[in-house]
Amino acid sequence: MKKVLLLSSISLFLPNSIFAESNTSSVININIPEVPTVPKLEVHYTNTKEQVSSDRAIKFSKRVPPNYITSEERYGKGGVGASLSHSKAMVGDVDKGRISAYLRADLIDVEKAKTKLKNAGFEVLATTPLDDSGELISIVFTNEALKKMASKKGRGYLGTLRLLIDKKNKQISITNPLYLAKAFLQDEFNEKEAKIVLKALDKEFKGAKNSLDKLKFQALPNYNFMKGMPHFSDQIVVAKGKELKAKAVKNKNVAFVLDLPNGSTLIGIKLGKKANIFPKRIGTNNAGMLPYPVLIEDGEAKILDPKYYLALMYPELKIEGFMAIAMIPKAIKNDCKKIFK
């Protein structure tokens, strides 16, 4: 308790009961709270520096959900450019929600590759060199299961698969039928039918591994490279008319012609030099997407938008790579249009 001396002029505004005496000055008893003492932090000294024991940093729990796996465990080591995934799942099957675009195996020659495909029940449609040096050769093949799945309107692109002889990387790469079926068949996808084709390849090409070129399996039907880029449905009509197949058959740049049970026709186009340079810029190991597929159906010749097809078949492609081949999509469209002139 502290005593405070007040001037008499102030007393005019205060009740008389609080004054001890009525002279020119009065003393009032007023409770003034004590200022709290600031606690001192305990400081521990070491040989190097001070460490404050009062740690007020926000702490987060290190608990993780059941069966949690790290990104490294989920997607494997090796990074961009690595060739193989060491997944324990069946080769070509979905693993932790993702699927490889290719099956890769040790290099074999063209004749042995064709023999193995025939042993697995496939029909070889074409053997097409993709470069002047002969280091890249695409073998196009099909079977009844593929033709059946492709015999639905707008789905004919699944009529063939490709085996790439890649001497540069000393390997072969086979397009994964389960990957393409999920992407191309859209809501008509039948996993059981696609796996019949996959198992036939797995049985004959023992020792093959999944590529690290992967995408999310459930995202494939609606896949595009990035927002604003084309999807599967954004196909481009390159020609119209009644004699489209007849014109294609006569053209020397048509690598194969496949008639499908529903009356549509799938052909493969050999690209010109201007369009065919993209494997050298973004990777030869996925060049098996060529020859470029064209679907003739209902009086129209259509292609998958190159910006979609390139991204689908090069899942590891980054924006810098896409910029490096910025003129290629237009060149591909022009080459496909020339077939029907």
C-alpha cells in the first residue's frame, strides 16, 4: 500500500469519506498493483555456445499412417534417365498406383525378336528403321486380342504394339499393352483382356523389367501433359474422303496397314526428317512410338494430337524437353496430311 499526496483543488471532485483530514492537502490510500517480475531463462553453458533451455518452437508429430512409404521407396532410385524399375510386381502391371509405359530387356537382334513375338502368338506387321544408322528399329505387331479391343469407335489406336531394337542403349523396349489400353480405351477399358496380351509378352520375354517411365494408372484416361494441353479425345482430322485407305496403301511412307474387325483401318506413317529428329532430342529409348499411327474411320483420317501422344509415350518428359521439340507436333501433322494428297 502506498500513500499519495493530492492537491486540495482535486479534492473537490472526490467523496469526503476518503480523506483522513480536511486541510489544504490530503493523503489517500490507493492500491497500485506491483509490476510482475519477468522470469529469467535458464541458460546452460557449453564449451562452444549458450543453449537456452526454454525451446518455444512448434513441434510436429513424427507419427505416420499405417503402411506409409517414402517417395524413394514408392518410385525407386535412379531418377530421370534411369532405365529400369526394380518393382516386385508382375512386369507391366500396376505397382503402388503407377504403371510403366514400357517393358525393357537385354538387346537382341531383329530376327530373334520377331521369332519371339511369333512364339508368343503375335503377327509382325512391319520392321521399320527409325534412323539412317540402323541403331533404332521399330517392329510393329498385333494379335487377335489387340484387334478385338481396338474394334470400337475411336479406339483403333490400340490395334498394334511396338518392339524397339535400341542398339544405342543396348536394350529392347516393348510398349506396355496394359498402359496403352487404359489410355486409349477410356471407359471401355477391360483389364482382363489387356492382361491376356501382357501375360503373353511376359511369358516369352523372361527377364524383362519395368521402365522408370511411369504414370498414375487411374489418371491415364484423362491424361494430358499439363493444363491447357490436349487429351486423348482431342484428335486431329488430317483428311476426309471415301478413298482414304486406297491413297494410303499407295504411299511409300506408309509402314503398315491393319484392317480392324469393325471396318476401320489403322496405318503407320514414316515421318520425314524434320519430324523424325525428336528421339535424338528427348531420348531414343522411347522411339518405339513410331511409325506414327493414323486411324481411318467413317470417312476421316485422324491422329492423336502429337502434343498428347509424345507426352504419353515420354512420361518422364519435362517442360524443358517439350520446348526443345516445340516445332515437332506441327511437322508430324503435316507429314500425316501428305499421305492423303
